[in-house]
Amino acid sequence: MPVLAASVAELRPPCPAPAGYKEKNRTTTTYDRAEIVPCGKGEVAYWTGSTRTPVGKPEECQGCTANTYAPRTGARSPCALSIVLQGAS
């Protein structure tokens, strides 16, 4: 006789966090699947094909570095280049 799954959750593989989000720490959640939260301002998480950035860190978002920015929470593309306009003297 075939063995049946105990729940529908066992039939579905876990889905990765979408771009602009990170997983909450799984050890502090009550469920077997992680809760997701948006990345903060100045942080991003995005997918290039099947690779998520930051690579191998589902509980983190990547901070923007010098002269780049992510102006809102949940940014889902690489940090944008900040252009500083200098006034004419």
C-alpha cells in the first residue's frame, strides 16, 4: 500500500523568498517554513536566473555600498548608482 503524505505542506517544496524579501530566522518561528519580511532601506535582495543575491544567505539582504542606494524597503534590484550633482561656481 502506498504511503500518503500527512499534509499538503509535505507535497510542496519550500519556495524561496521573492526578490526584495528575506527569511526570518527559522529557529524562532513556530512553523516549518520561514516567514518572509521585506529588506530594509539601503538593502536589496534580487534574483539573476536561479541565483539569489546575496548568494546562500536567505536570512539576509545585501547592503548598498558607496555611491549606491536602495531608497525604499523591499528593493528587488541591484543598488542604484547615486549621482551627485555639483553646482556651477
